[in-house]
Amino acid sequence: MGADRLVGAGLPLALAAVTALSGAGAAAASPAVSPRQPAAPPVTAETMKARAAVAAVAAERPTSICIDQEIADRLAIKRKRRKVVDRLFVKQARHELSIIGGYYVSDLFSSTYAVGASYTYHMTETTAVELGGAITHADAELVRALEGERDEVLEDDFAQVRFFESLLLWTPVYGKLRLGGDVSRFDIHLDVGAGVIDSNTSRGAAGVAGVGFKLFAGRALAFRLDARDHVYRQELLDDRFLVNDLSLTLGLSLFLPLRN
């Protein structure tokens, strides 16, 4: 009887132990899954189209990169063929000494030559101040007929005329010009200022305005072309006139210091 009681009491305990061991083994064999984990969304037609578009863009990227690189290489070859060299001619804080000569057209006198010189200080790359002077002469061939009509004779019909000018230069245009195989830099400047005329027929102030062109050579030389209008009062045979005398001159400039 005692043995039967022990067996009857131990059987439920053994079954409970086996159940616990089997549960622990199953837990160790498979990871825990959260009962609240959301289910994967269904794959729709819109989702498939979006995935296809992304795949197409990813496939085209290497091709576009190759095309861009090919274009860049072609442009680099073209630039190399042109042999364009960046020659920056610096004017700021430099002094310019010029000698000029050309043609002078007078309202009341005959056209004649003019020679002179100028000094220019460049405050910036686009602004400068210039002091200049020129000498010409008053050739009065055109007014000798008036002498006969009025019975008057000019004291000196080949008198010297001197000009002194103070100008402000502004350079709104600059660029590069290819001459043969070399590339040169040029600019176009506008001039405005005042001057003084010293001659037998005029001693007074004059207004000056004009335009000029400079072609730079190397680091310190430049060729210049200037056209200017001088407006002032002139007296001839006891009559006074407001005249516009034009000058067209060529010149050579030296920039100091010699290097940029």
C-alpha cells in the first residue's frame, strides 16, 4: 500500500517536469516573436511602379556620368587647341607715361599736326586721372580770303597753339583680342575734363571730352588711339566764335613699375 501511494504521488510530478523541460527547449530553439509586430504591407501596382522608376534612375546614373565626363574632356581639348593664355595686365596703382602724335582739325583754321605727352595715374582698373599737353599751330590758309575782304591781316597765320588738359578716365569695356597666334588685352575708355588753350587767338578754359582705345603688349607697354573734342571760345579778326576742335592721335605708353 505504501509503495502504491508513492508511485501515485510521483507520477504527476514527473509529468510536470517533462512539460517544463519541453517548453524550455522550444523557447531556446525559436526566437521570441512579439505578438504586436505589424504584418508586412501588401504589394500594390503603385509600389511596383515606384520600385521600377528607382531602378531605372539607378541604371542611368553611370551613363550620364560618362557622358558628362566625355563632354568635359572635349571642351578641355578645344581650350588646349585655342592656346588661350590668361595674361592679366594690371593697371591699378601704376603710372603711365605716353607720347602722342596725330591730326588736329580746327573749326577756324586748317587741319594740321599735333604732338604731345601725358601722364596717367590709374587709381583702379577702371578709373584714372590724366594730365597732358600738346602743341600744334594755327594754319590760317582758310581765312586769308577774309583778310582781303576786311583789309585786315593776321599778325601770325602760323602761330603756335598749346593745350594743357586734366582729365578723368573711365574704362567700361575691357577684353581680349587674338592677333595671329597670341592673345592681347585691350580696353576702351571714356574721357572728360577741362583744359587751357594758349594761343594768339584764344587764352581761356576749354571743355574736353573723348574716347580712347588701348592695346596692351607684354607687361609694361600699350598702344593707344584717342579721339577728343575741345570746346572753347576763339577770337579771329575781331570776331568771337565758340569752336569745336577735334584731335585724333596715336601714342605709345610705358607703365611703371614694369611688372604687374
